Amino acid sequence: MTTNRFNIVVIKGDGIGVDVTNAALEVLEAACRRRRGFALVYSELSGGAAYYRETGREMAPDAEKKAEAADAILLGAIGLPSVRHANGTEVSPHLRLREILQLYAGIRPVKAYPNAPKMLADDRASEIDLVVLRESTEGLFYSAAIHNRSVVIGDEEVRETLKISRATTERLHDFGFRLAQKRKQRGGKGKVTCVDKANVFQSMAFFRKIFHERARFYPDIETSCNYVDAQALDLIRRPWEFDVLVMENMFGDIISDLAGGLVGGMGIACCAEIGDDHGLFQPAHGSAPDIIGQDKANPLAAILSGAMMLDYLHDRSGVEALADAALSIEAAVQRGFSEKRIRPVEYGGDQGTVAVTKAIVDLIRRSDG
């Protein structure tokens, strides 16, 4: 990238995905105005379960090509429980995008904010600040129904393949170590933990072997390993001790939700899917059809995903205003919780989607700089 103008594909998707994406766009616009020096140009595309119900297609005919040509993709929430394929699985065009664009690094930040709900009584729970790094193209999701790789034997048996390749795993571990270095520069622990089941599965032993191989190139980063079941336990016992957790796809799908539950739930669970050439950003929560149109959705996951998108564009382009804008959003969320100016309905507060968004926008507008 050698420009200050960035093309963003927006897929709002289903249910509350529309509301939280609109909130993220409003906050991004406020950050852009506050930190001048770049422009975001949006192209909205159709996709998701509702679109599939209407057209029989998961995404608009030209969506994949336009997503591939974009500088980044901003996605809302995908899926409606009542809309399924004939095989019983939900509509999941985002999984196809992960594979087409080779978005192998799924980043799920988990951070405790002041005055936000905490599920652990230990005072150290306020120090939770970690990242679940989930490989997003292989693992058990390699056989996800959307990829049509399952072996179906009549109505008697289904076999799914778990894939771990050296090329993808090396890239993932390198990404994890570089992420830990970046976090260390910002005051983080500088630690990567490999989460696997290497005591049982050869694929996981291979995953761990590659982790140790790549660790040699990052002597400034502390390393450790943990079996996934022990890691689940440790996220309850001592989550404040962890920094970057790198793992296979299915493990990451489960562990990221568990970790998110420790700091307030999925309404604040932001997400980035990064590859060597593309990036997709979305809240990790679902479409929540039970609260559509009720102004109850927590937009913070989508808003923080937008901040991650700005940070990604900065890393790719070197435009410092993007990093400043990303930090302004993150600082607004931090300050909003600290000063009790953010009180989402999800947390028992009195602010719906619109009010939370307005609070963040106001904090950005009033920030220094």
C-alpha cells in the first residue's frame, strides 16, 4: 500500500450484524475526522443467511472478487438459526472467505476493562489482557461443511479430517511471536503459549514441534506449552499470567469464547482474520435474532474490530494517522468504562446500541490531539 485512501468492503450480514456494523462505521468516521491523514472508502456487499434465503446464494455474485481487491473487509454477524443448508449446517460465507483469502491468523483479544463484568472473584482478574491466536484455515475446520471435504457414508457415519501443514503452521507461529513482540513494546508480557493436545494426536505433536523450531528465531519472547484441557482450567485459575495463546482452529473456537466470558462476554469480543495479503475484521459474536431491532445489542465488539482494522492498515501502509485513530478508539473504550460513561444493556446497564455508540463518538471528539 502506498496510498492514504483505503477501500473497505462492508458486509453487514444478519440480525444485529447490521446494527453493530453501523455503529462501527459511525465510530470509524469520528476517528477519521479526529485523526486526519487518510480516508476510508466503503463498498457495501450483500451476504449472509437472509441473503441466502432470498437468493439461494451466500454472497452477492461479485462479492468474493471485490473482497479480494479490497484493502480490508469489515463484516457484521453471519447466520440465522432458522436458515440452514440441506445437510443441517448454517450459512457461513465468512469461512469461505477465510480459505479463499488465506486468512490463517485469527486474532481474538481478551481484555478486562474497569467496571465491566468479571466472572472471577480474584482481584488479579482485572489484569487479564491476552490474545487467543487461532489458526483459521486448517485444523478441524478444514473439513467444515462449506468446504465439502467430509466423508459421508450413507446415514451411518461421517468422517472429518484435521489438517496441520508445515507451511501454514510456520506462518501462524511466526505471526504469534511477532504479535508478542509488538505487545511487549506496548508494555505486554512478551510471551507465547502453544496450546495443543500433543500427548494424544500426532498432528498436535507436529504443531508443537514447529512451535519450538520457530521459537528459536525470537529469543526475546518467553515460551511455554499447555495441553488444551489444562489451558481451559488455567483460564479459570490464572488467566492474568498469559499473553499470546496460539492454537489449532477448533481449540481456538472454544477457548476464545471461554476467555471472552471472563471479561464480559461476546458483546466485547472483537476479532481479526489476517493473512499475508488480506484482512477481515468482525465481532466474534453471532447475529442474536432474539434482540433484532430492540436497541439492545452491544456494539463494542464491532467497534473494537474496527480499531483493529485501522491498526492493520497502519501496519500495511505505514500511515501513522491510522495507528493514532486506532488508539483513539481503544482509549475511548478504556476511558468510557473507567468513567462509567459506557453502560451496555448486556451488562445490566441503561445504554442500548445507539447510546453506547454515541458515548464512544463523544469521547473520541473530546480527546486530545
